[in-house]
Amino acid sequence: MANVEFERQEVSEDVFMRVLAEATQCLEDASLQYALMGGIASAAFGRPRWTLDVDIFVRPQDARRAVEALAARDFEPHPTQHNWLMKTVKESVLVDVIFTAKGGIYLDDEMLRHLRQVDFKGLKLKVVPPEDLVVMKAIAHDQDTPRYWHDALGIVANTELDWEYLQKRARVGPRRVLSLLLHAQSDDMIVPDEVISHLYHSIYEPARC
């Protein structure tokens, strides 16, 4: 197999949804822990937007098993230069099996306890908790991915969040999360002052937290 990265391609919504359903059912049948993230999760919790790929978050120890299970259902593994994900493709739909998010975030037991079940275009899906998604987006956004920032703001604006859980999960990137939540407040989104205060003091006055 040539060591060439797969280029995302436009596919119809019907094809995309069919591949998404097959991928999630495959992991269910293999009894693997997983959650959807990326554009699908952002659309489920925030502002509607379309995506060209499926991002599946798994535990690091399950990544190879997940790819093997998908390959058994005709998802073709593809090479990648990255050390935090593995790629498969079916019917021109890219399915990323992600096992480490930026900031050293993993699908851990706490995240698994807070997974959300959502209805996405008629499919019942397991999705990364919106609080974790806000943290991931805040940490991962940069000049090449400005939509991550807007995805996170969309989640804050449109989803009822567990603020205590969010501030706990923000410990991996408190400055990024604090800046995002201050921006949200400046746009008149409802963010509790005590969350802002907690994050501020955790950074600048840690003895008080």
C-alpha cells in the first residue's frame, strides 16, 4: 500500500449516513468503548454544520482492535503520518479512529460515564460529552482551524452544560478554556461567574483552589 494520505471527498448524505451507521454498529458488535466527536458531535450540540468524515474516539488500547473490526466490514485501512489516530475508508467516507486528542486527552472512565446519547438525522449515537468537547475545541483550535473556536462557542450557546464537570475537565488547558468562556460571556452567552473565577484562580492563584 502506498504511503499516501487519503484526500477527503464529497459524498451524498445518504452514503455518509450509511457508512456512519455501519461504523458505529461495527464497534457495538465488537463490544468496544467509543464515542463520536468532531463535526458530528459539534453539529449535535451546537450550530448545524456538515462534515466530510467520521471521527470516532476510542481508548488507546482499543485502537488497533477497532481498525481490525472495521476492516472486517470492508473499511479499508489507510496510512497516516500522525501518531494519535488511525484511518479507514469506505465508499469514499473517511473514518478516523482517534485515540489521543490534543492536550493528552483520552477516552477515560470519567468521560465514558458522561457520554451523551443523541439523535443525529435519525441515528442514535454515542457522543463525547459536550463539556469535554468544549475543552477539546478550545485546546485544539489555531489559525488553521478557526471553526473549532466557533464550534465550542456554538456548544456553549446551545447546550445545557454541567459546569462543575466542565471546570474539572478544563484542568488540561485552563487558559484556553478561560479565554473561550470569557469570549462567550462577552457575547452574552450564559456562563456562570463562579466558573470564570474558578478557572482564573486555578491559573493565577492555585493555592485558593
